[in-house]
Amino acid sequence: MAAGVVAWVIGVVLLGGSAILAPVLAARRRRGPAPPRLPADRVTADQVTADHHRVLVGADGLQVQVRGYGYAVNWAPRCALRWPEIDALVLETGTYDTIVSLYAQTRTDHFRKHLLDASAFDRGQWASLRDLVQKHTAGRLTIDLRPLGD
């Protein structure tokens, strides 16, 4: 707080009318909570990877990651869910959308959580993801691939 006031006073003295920007630039940016992450050892978990999307499937849950564009080539977590939270994984269209996507129905929210568009993976990758989900949930969860078509 004191640093912001000092920066503002210096800005008033040195910059005159432009000093209004000093407190804005000096203020710290507040961010919302980060999405939950799987432990670091889950990077070696089973995964299905395409150009800009990766789904990590482990014993404790799944994580959808996206690759940065341009110079940002690292994988960033988009969504992470634990198996006990998930009631179902479904491939279908959204309410006002004709694009088939993967949604998770969770116990804590009555809305479906969008995980991934169907265009992110080819048919073989979707079959691999389905098999990994079945393997790690002992058959409790599966992904019906019929909405993908032929």
C-alpha cells in the first residue's frame, strides 16, 4: 500500500497529469484460484496427445491441458477432475451448439463441464481415451463414441 502511494506521489511530481497511471501500474494484480493440478508424477500418466490438446489420465483423475500458441509451447492445465467427482463423461452437442464435445457431469455442479471439442482428436485417439478412462475407473466410467459418427 505504501509503495503504491509513494509511486503515485512521485508520478504527480514528475509526470504532472499523467500521474493517474502510476497507482494502476504499481497495484498488484489479483488472480482467481488456479485450477486443481494433478501431482507432478502424473505427467508420466497415460495420456492422449494431439497438436494443441493433451488429456492426462491417472489413477486419481484426469486433466485436460492445452499447449500455448506462438512462443508459449508449454502445456497449461485447462481442467482437472478427480474420479470421485465425475458421474459421467459424455460426447454430445451443447445446448445452443452443434459441435460435438466431451463434457463431464460432476456431483458438485448440475451443469456439465466442457472439457474438449471432438475435433481435438481423431477417432483412434478418442478410442484410446475411452480405453484409458475405463482402465483407470475399473469400468465405472466410459465414453460412448457413437456421437462422433463414422
